[in-house]
Amino acid sequence: MTRVSWDAVPLPVRQFLETHGLDRDGLTIEDAGRPKYRLVPVVEDLPWNEDANRRRFELIDREIAGTITPEESLELERLQSRLERHVNRVAPLPWEALQAFEARLLRAVSPNGDNGAP
């Protein structure tokens, strides 16, 4: 999920979001009757548990099968966000260490900085 600071959001977009508001189910922006963007409000963090994870797996299976409904898709987005917040809280990923490791690997592949990419 991409994160953007509220201060970085252009004023017309902020005004649009504030005018339309977000209820518990979020806001879907459509183009020709088809969902194009979905905004989901941040809700109080509920504890992550086996029931939430089981439901997430069910919804992922439905998404892969192409049988997920729009409401279920929104529920899956919420569960994914909840899981991400839970993981960040209990076991944050060491991004700086991973980036340093990646840089070392790239230098090892090509000491002159050319990693073979076109």
C-alpha cells in the first residue's frame, strides 16, 4: 500500500475528500460505472487473530477464482491493512538493513556499478 502524507496531497484533492467524506464502508470512485479507485478509512485496530486470517485466506481464494464481490473486495483490503499494521507493530521489517544488503549484492555483481540492467 502506498502511503502519502496529508500535507503532500494537493488542496483540490483534500477538499474533494473532505466534501465527500468516508463512511465505514469507504468511498468508491467510478469511471463509466466501473470502480476505478477505492478509499478505505482507517479504523480502530482490532486485534489480529486466527479468525481474521482464515477470513483473509477465504477472500484471497475468491479473488483468485474471480468470484469475489465488491463488498468482499473491500473487506479483503481492510483485512490486508489490518495485517500490515499488526506486522509493523509486532515484527517490523528491517528495511534499512535490506537496502544495505541489496546495495552490497549489486556491488558484488558488478564492481563498476553496472548491475546488468538495460
